[in-house]
Amino acid sequence: MYRYILHKKSIKHKCPRCNQRRLVRYIDIETDIFVSPNVGRCDREINCGYHYPPKLFFQENNQDYVAISNEPLYSLSKKKEHDYHALELLNSTLVNFDKNNFVQFLKSKFDNEMVDKMVSDYKIGTAINNYFGTIFWQIDNTKKIRGGKIINYEVSGKRTKYINWIHATQIKNRVIEKFNLNQCLFGLHLMNRSSKTIAIVESEKTACIMSMLFNKYEWMATGSLMGLNQIKLDPIKHRAIILYPDLGIDTGKGTPFMLWKQKRDALNKLGFDIEISDLLEQKAIDFDKRKGLDIADYFIDHPKEKTKRIKSTQNDAHMKLYMKNKKLKTLIDVFDLTNLNGNDIKFQ
Ligand SMILES: [Zn+2]
């Protein structure tokens, strides 16, 4: 059945064209919420003819449009239920980091204490029954555990093709029967620990690494290129947001930068305050773009070097960046890193 239908109850709203109370709005049967005040059809078909269908609305606002609902009829009056994981389950995965390739890889590149703190902040887990894969738990701003994405990494830090979800393994093992996944931004649970600008990247790994490199922002991840949407961003609507899209060439649908810029423009029309960084786009050479690097790869995809410590001369407590990597200078250039007084940071 169609997901968006003209509201059956005879409530008429003011028509934007003829100003008479003859507009029937479209309603989303999965949520029981009107699509938008102007999305509807005027019943003065001959004299007015106003019709703003949901499909057009979603196109113009650059949102995904799902025409068909797989919800059964009885849900018409009921809100969709989402499932959550128990805290005990999450806690039971905070082990075996010595076998977790992602964590071990980070420890080969960064200060160990810094990695431990990041792992604890983001509640990174280890999937003991899934080849010690890395679990990126999605915890929302009310501490509800929305899901756990399992990604396996090689010792080199490169991800394998294996991606799974905790709930999918539970269903397979008959621990649970079904699970209604309702994803949120990875890292969303950290939104209230500061009032920092929220920086959004595509992959969980990038968010983790950037949080260690650049703590002027709170780093979160959409989990996929298309994962940048209004539902995921709504909890942080009142915050300053900056997007760092991955590098990539245009394969016909636009580069990651172009796609995220379109979404940014559409979301800002809805009242968001989102910036998008094109600095990486400008600095990267074509070769890097073809490799589809993300902002973290760009800084650590190089041979190990002596750890450099960066300090701001004015306020060293706020800027302790460690990195076993020569590209740190580039990092500073790309982000235009300055200390809290707005001065350039100098190498110690
Ligand atoms: Zn009308």
C-alpha cells in the first residue's frame, strides 16, 4: 500500500493557492504525521487545482522518497515501534581489545592512552563470535542503544568486506525473533558532553580517528554516504554542524562532496545550521580522490614516523595532539588549526 495518502478524515486546511479551507493534506501512514503543511490537494479541482504531492516535496527537499509502505494495515493508528539493545549486552562486548584489529591498529599510530579514552567514549566493542570484529554501537542522545554495526578490519587497519549487525546475528542465532532497527548518528550519545561544533563524517572509523586528532569538534558518523538525512540530524538541529565528506570522483551521481552539499543546502532551508568543508577537496590531488580517501586516511596512510607533539604556545592544556605521522603539518593546514585565542599553532 502507498505510504503517503490523502488524509481520510474530513479535516480541511487552508489552501496555499486559493486561501480557502479546502486543502486535504497527505499523511504518512507509518508515523501518522502530515508530510508538511503545504503538501496536499485542494478539493476545488476546477477552480483552483492546487496539488503538491509528497514525491515532489521529498525531491525538492532532497530527501529519500519511499512510495510503498510494507507496514500492515493495523499500524494505521499506531506509531512504529523501534527496538533497542540492552546495556548489559553492550557492556559484555567491551572486552578482548588485544584481538580487535581496529583498536590495535590505532594503538600502532596513536598514543595508547588516547586510544583507550576514545574507545571508552565511543563504547567500541569486540564481536567475540564474529572473528573479533569491531562493534560500533549506535547510542542515541537519550542513551538508548539503537544498534550495533560489526565491521571487520585487517591488521593494517583496512576494512574487510564483512559487515554485519548485532541484531542480525541475534536473529540468526534465534536469540530474538525480530528487530526494528532505527539508526542514529554514530557518536550521538556524546552530543551533550560539550557545546562544541559537531563534525560529521561518513565512516565510524574516521569519526574515531578525527576525535583523537582534533578535539575542537565532537565527531559523529552517518555510517554511509546516503546516511546523511534529516531524521538522523534532527537531535542536533540546534547545534552548529560541519560536514567533512569523503574524497571521491564523480561516477555520474556527483562526488561525495557534491551529494552532501546538496543535502546541506536542503537541510539548511529547514532551519539547520550546517557548514561543509571543501578544504580537503581542494588540497587532495586527483590520485587521492580516485582512492576515495577519507579525511583520516589522508593523515595516517603514510609510513610511521617519530611522534610529534603539537602545542599551542598560549594554551597548551587545550591542544595536546599526538601523532606518529609526518602529515600533521598538513592537518594543521587543512583545518586551519588555531588555539582558543585564534592564533596559529606553532610546533614545539
Ligand atoms: Zn485551492
